[in-house]
Amino acid sequence: MSTGTFASTDSTDPPKSAAPTESDASFLTTARGKLTLVLLCAVAFLDFVDASIVNIALPAIQRDLDLSNQGLQWVPSGYLLTYGGLMLLGGRAADLIGRRRVLTGGTLVFAASSLIGGLAQSSEVLIGARLAQGVGASMMLPAALSILTTSFGTGPDRNKALGAWAGTGALASAVGVFLGGVLTEGPGWRWVMFVNLPVCALVLPLIPRLLPDDKRRASVRGFDFLGTALATGGLVLLVHGLVKAPDQGWSSTRTVVELGVAACLLLAFVVNEAVIGNPLMPLGIFRVKGLAAANVTQLVAMSGFIAMFFFITLYVQGVMGYSEIKAGSAFLPVTVGVGIAAGMAQPLLARVGTRPLIVVGSLIASAGVWLLSRIPVDGTYLGDLLPGLVVMSFGLGFVFVGVATAANAGVPAEQAGLAAALMNTAQQLGGAFGLAILSAVATAETTHRLAAGDAAASAYTDGYQKALLVGAFLLAGAAVVGLFVANTRGEETT
């Protein structure tokens, strides 16, 4: 085992059961391989869907638990805060103490916090449960993705596996909104938490049956306590600062101090990693060609994507007057488009590589969000929403598959968890950044229109239009960054 956060007491011991290796290029064709991929995609679905499933349920939660607007914001934000802030630690822990062990522990935390959140009788308990869900997800996701990248060989097997993973992530974002509406209007908002339990109950017994025991005996000797504290503190402060900035104001003392301290902590973290013998994040991972560019592309693209879901949800409920279930159903065509695009992306990877897929996908998505930015106050679903959602969904599918493949290409097996954590941290930071920037844009435009005497529906629509237009520009920017991503075609990188 390479140097890392933990010093192993016996790093040469083999795992108790043999794991598929990258040379095993036919693993996906076996029944065990297919079941393993289904299991890992189920984990990804759980983590991604919980970032969006509560959104439509927020009004019902606010009424039931008597939350203030400020307190209500912590229901979605609490999950993103610990999810993004602890992702790096979760990924490196998976590499160094065992991916199966971390995946199992994270799933148990996720299940327990979902149960507590569903039973919550106070806002404090619910918000605490959402924070704990984020902790569980920060362990589950990088562990699962690193298992995937080390289990399926390079070439067609890995392309198909990463394509399925990426398609699952993209689908979950849209399905989460739909499920949130169905559950809230049906059995009630508590089921947006309870729905995780049967999935966890299926996943947990399958983990030891399908995944090899890769646990490592490690001690705290050599543990990078300082790096862990700097990274976790910096990322948590950064996500929190971005989430709260639209309410507190970008120029407020609290926002400036919070973001400034976050930047200092993260800079200190990089310096620490460069000089310490057992770093939490070995900086050598960035020598992998195109990895940094893939992660920056992910961050920029997610800034536009996640904000788009947020503002269109507000528009269909607040302006068009859709019920919870109707608002959730509005995003169903996105799941179809993403599924088709993800399927198309897999053979395209072998022919043209990741770079064209990311660039073209980002431009298609940008065009779709631009169409959505033209929504009128008296808009219709078929005329004003559906075309943009369909176009955007195809771009989303291409980008997810392309970035997931590029960000994991050429990464050593012993650093697969770290690479997975970096990619997903970029996604969470991108979502927080996009929501913060675009919320400020929307609020400023709406406030201006209200002051000018416009009706509320018109003022809010103008704000959503402006925010979505900026989102379209962000996605176009992701296409520019994507030009620097390594062009990976299975085993070949150019």
C-alpha cells in the first residue's frame, strides 16, 4: 500500500477473497459482475437522489414542523454541507482502511439517519438527521465508485460500467424531484426519508456477498490529523459560505470572513500535503493526465445543471401553480433523455473519446438551459418547458458519462477512492457555487422588478429567466474547460 493517511501494520497481506482486476476484462459479462454493477449503481442512486428528493417536500415540512425560512434552508443544505465537506476524507479512508468496510459503515449511517429523520418531531432532529445522511453519503459514494473502477477492466467493460454509473447519477437528480412530489402528495413528506430504508435493507446484505473483503489493518500511526482537519474545515466552511451567501449578502462581514477563512484553510491544506510524509491527499494524483481539467469541468457544469433543476422547480410550483406531484412529473422526460444519451455515449467513447463527448454535451445542455431561460409568466409545459428539458437532458447524459470516464482514467488502483472523492467533491462544490451565484442573480432581478411595480409572478419569472441565462453561460464555459480534458478511449489516452 502506498503512503497515505494510515500507516498499515501489515500492508502486504492479500485480501481474503480475490477481487477482479483491471486485466479481467470480461467481469461485466458474468452474473456476479452484473449484480456488482447493479449494487454499486443502487448506492449511487441513493446518494444522488437524496440531494433533490426533499426539495418539493419543503413547504409541507415547514408547515408540519413550524420552521422559519432560514431554518428550512438547512433541510437541503445540511445534507450538501457534510456530503461535500467530508467527501475527500471518505474517499481516502476507503483507499486506506478498506472500501467494503467504508461502504458498509456509510450505508448503516445513511439508513439510521433516514429513519431518525422520518420520525423527527422537531426541526432540530430533522436537520441533524440530514447532516448525518450527508456523512453516510460521503463514505458510500467514493467507496462505491472506487470499487467500480478497480473491479471492471479498462476498455469496453469499464466504459459500460462508468456509463451506467454516470447515467444513474444524472437520472437520480430528476427522479428525486418526481419521487419527492409523489411521496409528499401521497403518504406524506416523511416518506422522502423512509423511502431510503428498503433500498438500504437490500444493499447491506449484498455488500459482503458480492464484494471482496479488502479491509486493511491500520493504526493511527502516521495519520494526517492536520491535513484532515484543514481539508474538512475548509470544505465545510466553503460549502456553508456559498449556501448562506445569498441570504447574508456577498459583501456581508460574515460571508467575507467565512469564505476567506475557508480559502486560507484549503491553501494551508495544500501546503501541508506537499511536505508531510503520509498525506491525506497525495498531490501526485494530479500528475494523472487530464484529471484536474475533468474535475474543473465537473464543477463548472454542475453549477449550471443543479441550479437549473432548482429554478424550474420554483417556476412550475410558484408561477404555474403545479401541485407537488405534477411538479415532480414535469421532470420525467429528463430521465428518458438522460437514459438515451448515456446509452449513446458508451459506443461514442470508443470512437471519439471523452473530450468531444464533454464539449458537445456541454454545448447541447447550454442550448437547452438557454431555451428554458425564455420561460414567460404565462408559460405552458409543452411549449415553454418540454423542449428545453429534452435538449438539456441529452447534454446532461453526455457530460456525466464523459467526465466520469475522464476523471478516473489512468488513476492507480490504490488511489481510486481519492479520485472518486475529488470528482464528487467537485460536483457538490459546483452545485453549491451555482445555487449561490444564480440565487443572487435571481433575487437581485426580482427585487428590482418588484421595486419597479411589476406583479409578483412577473417579477419572480424575470429573476428565474436571468438566473437560467447565467446557467446557460456556465455550461458553455464547461465546454471550454472540457477542451483541456484528456481524450480517453478506453485504454488509449491522447
